[in-house]
Amino acid sequence: MSARGPLKTTEDYEAGEDNTFGERMGLIAWISRDYLAKHWIWFIAAFIFMSIEGAMFGALSYMMKPMFDRVFVGGEADMIGLVGLIFFGIFFIRAVAGIAQKTILGRVSQISINELREDLLRHVMRLDGSFHQSYGPGYLMQRLNGDVATINSVWKALITGAGRDVVALFSLFGVAFFIDWRWTLVALVGAPLLIMPAFAIQRFLRGTSRRARDMQAGLSTRLNEIFTGIVPIKLNTLETYQAGRFASLADRLLAVRIRAAAASAAVPGLIDIMSGMGFAAVLYFGGSEIMSGEKTVGDFVAFFTAIGLAFEPLRRLGSLSGTLQPAIAGLERLRELFDLEPDVRDPADPKPAPSGVPEIRLDNVHASYGDQAVLRGAHFTAEAGQVTALVGPSGAGKSTIFNLLTRMIDPSSGAVMLDGVPTTEMRLEELRALFSVVSQDALLFDESLRDNILLGRDDIPEEKLQAALDAAHVTAFLPDIDGGLDASVGPRGSKLSGGQRQRVAIARAILRDTPVLLLDEATSALDAKVEAHVQEALETLSKGRTTLVIAHRLSTIRNADKIVVMQDGAVVQQGVHESLIEKGGLYADLHRLQFDGSE
């Protein structure tokens, strides 16, 4: 699948050593360097506003001293207006600075998260088919949405709150030290007691976050399977069964999240305990100095205000550990996914793809999916501009040949060649541009019918589009669809019948107009009347192209220029219909089964 092998599970993480502090900082440095550093000008502006907002906390606490010493105790009435105006100014400046920094950093956060999600999607789409067979849509959706969203929530907390709270702490402890450095040290007497419990809680939260991410991926996979298979679920009355399976996964995730919530709440709780110890100690040691006159009431109130305000940013910073650990778990998973590389990639020194209609040749090709061998020395030639049909029982390797031609997979040995050039020596984009594929599973997107046919192309004249619609018999059902070409086809084309979806796929192939045409049971979902018309359209489309057809209904390939008969991954017969019938063997047996109904 890749140079690094399969992705780790929660059990893999827990069986190995936990990431070191340096590794965790490396993950943060990676995401910051690749997605945040480009916005450095905005960060400077935001930091200025954060500093202003944080500094206002210190100013607020310090203003308690003149308010008590000069106004409430000293009785200077003329100071009331000035002190009130200063308080208003502090809150006004704090509000403006807070709005500015949150707006700036919120914008940076959203932009960088969008870039991360888009890059991840592009990367995942590049990975091999074997990767996508191992990891289903629900699992990958969880990584693209769940893990990225977790990081986004952390970025919001870190870049919109942590910076402000750090500045606020410096300003508040600065005021506290200025009033009395001994009181400040006494207030922090409980701080050492936080260290070991905090580290233990953080480690627990990392493991819990990894487990929760995997469980969420399992839930996404289950939902994807339920909604994709809603028709067979209803037909087999499996609603209760599927709801029970989903509830079981949801209950397990709930238990993990409850434990994580309790652990996240523990750090602010520990800070509250430390705060209580500090306040009691300062009251004990500082109270006597106030009563003796060594310190004023304003000193005491300003100090207590600074320390009281400081513990709130401390609580928020402490609670960030509960937010940061899920982000670290998400970063681990995203970095691991980004590190995967496809085995099928462009060659170092690519050769140009054929410019005309190519000959296709398989030379002693062996291929497998994992440990399962699928092709065992397949060998045949599909002449340029002719129709070659592949027939044989299920599992003979016919679809694998299509995957080899388009390099969904590469052969383990042997060569797949176009005009004598191995497919592995061509650029993927140039190679795949040679093929139009119509398969028995027509993939449609939840977009308009027009968009599903054009697939982003804006260079198709209306008359050419109309000709393709006519040839594929799409125009036959257009009057029955409200909105016509501009009507939405629904998720996976659910608003269209199987035959309608197949005709849309054929119209795509007609417009794609490539030198090689691959048809995998292209008319399997059509009724007999429509099949005759579409078969005629496909025969017209095949003229002048190298065409490979996979067919189980032998009536559709009687007129093929060559029929290649496959069994157990090998070619066992080749020829035209009449000669293969005369020779007997597997093809004649298949023909007899379909048309005589006898063995």
C-alpha cells in the first residue's frame, strides 16, 4: 500500500511508547510551519491586540489601589470621576482589542483549516486503490472532518485565548510582585503540587483522545454503510438490528468521552485547590501587615484583585491541556496519513503516451490483491482500432485487466503495454487520459444531470452535448425529469434508475472521446429495447478506437473482432465467436449454458 504500511490503530499506539515532548512539539511545528507561518503579518497584528487586551487585566487590578486608598479610605471626592473614567477606558480598550484579535485569528484559523482539509483530500485521492479498499469512506471522512475539526477547535482556543491569557498573567503577576513579592510567592505555594497530577492527566487524555477518534471513525463508517444500504436494510427489516449496532458503538464512545470530560475538568479543579491554598496563606501572612499599617487597604485589595484575576487565566490555560491532547492525537493521525505515499506513481523518466489509437498487449502478466493472486501469466493482444471482448466466470481476472491498464494497480511481474510502451513508464495523467470507462456501477454525484455528464468541462459545445445525449439515449428519459439537464440526480444518482445512470455514464464516455474504450458490462442495467439502441451507439462509438469489453451476456459480444476467454487468472482461449464455438471448451460451455439452458 505504501512505504510506511498500514495506519496505526489505537492499540498500536498504546502498545508502543508514548510520543515524547519533542515529538509532540514537532507535530505542532509541522502544522504551524506549513499552514500558519504564511499568515505571519496577521499574527503580529493579532499579538499586538492580544498584548493590549492582556495588559488591561493588570491595569484593572492596579487601579484598585488608588480607588480604595484615595477615594474610599482617603475620601478624595474629586478623584471619583477620574478613577471612573480610567476604569471605563480600561474596559473599552479591552473590548476593542479583544474583538480585533479574535476576528483576525478566527479568520486565519478558518483559512488554514480549509487549506489543511483540501490538501489532505488531494493527498488521499492520490493514494492507491488498495489503501481505499482497506480504509472505508466513513473512516476517511472522520479524518478529514473529525480530526481536522478537533485541530480547529484547539487553534481557536490557543491562538485566540492562550496568547491573551499569557500576557494577562505577566501583567497581573507584575502588579502582584510590585505590591509585595513575598505575598506573591506565598500565593503560589501550592503550584508544585500541580506538576505530577497534571502530567498524568495529560497522558490519560492523549490515550482517551486516540480511542475516541477511532470510535468516531467506526461510527462514521457505520452511518455510511447504513445510509448507502438503506434499501436492503428496509427490505430485510434490519432497522432494529442496525440501530442496535450503532447504539453499541455510540455507548462505548459516550463512556470514553465522559472519562475524558472528567479528566479535562480535573486540571482547573487542581488550580482551584491551589488558589484556595494561596489565598488562605496570603490572608494569614498579609492580614497582620494590614492591621499594623505596614500595608494599606488599597495594597491588599489590588494584590488580591491581581491574584484573583490571575487564577482565572491559569484555569483557562490549565483546561487547554484537555483541549490540546485531542489535537495532538488528531495531529498524529493526520501526519501519519500525509506521510503515506502511493506505490503507483509517475516514473522518474517517463515516456510519452501513444498519440494515436494504440495496440494493447499483456505479456505474461501476474497480479494480486495483497496475498490473493488474481492474474497468473495472462497474455493476449488487443489490436488497435478493434473490439476485444473478455469473457469468463466471475473471479477470472477480467476487471483486474482494466485496473492494470489504467494503473489502479501495477503487475507484480510481466508487462502491460500500449504500442509497446509499458504503462508503468508513462505519466499517470497522460495514461489515464487515453481511456474512457463505462462500468456496471455508474458513479454519479449529487449535482445536476448536466454537471454529471460534463464533469467540470466547459469546452463542450451545446450541439456536441446534444449529440452525445441522443447517442446514449439520455434524451429518451429527459422529459420525465423535472428540470431536465439542470435537475439534481441526488446522492449517488439515487433519483435515477439503474438504466438511466448507465446511459449517463455512456454519454460521459462519448464526450470524453478517447482512443481507448473500456466497457465493463456497460449495458447490464438496461432493458432489452433500450439495450439494443445503446449497443448500437456503443458500436458506433467503438469504431476507430481500441475497445475492450467485459461481458457476461455473450449475445453482446458475438461480433467482437476477438474474444479472449479467461479462467483462474489465465487466458485459456482466443478467437472469434464462430471458431470458439467450433473448438468447444470453456467458451462453448458458457454459450450453451446461456442459450441452451443445459449443461
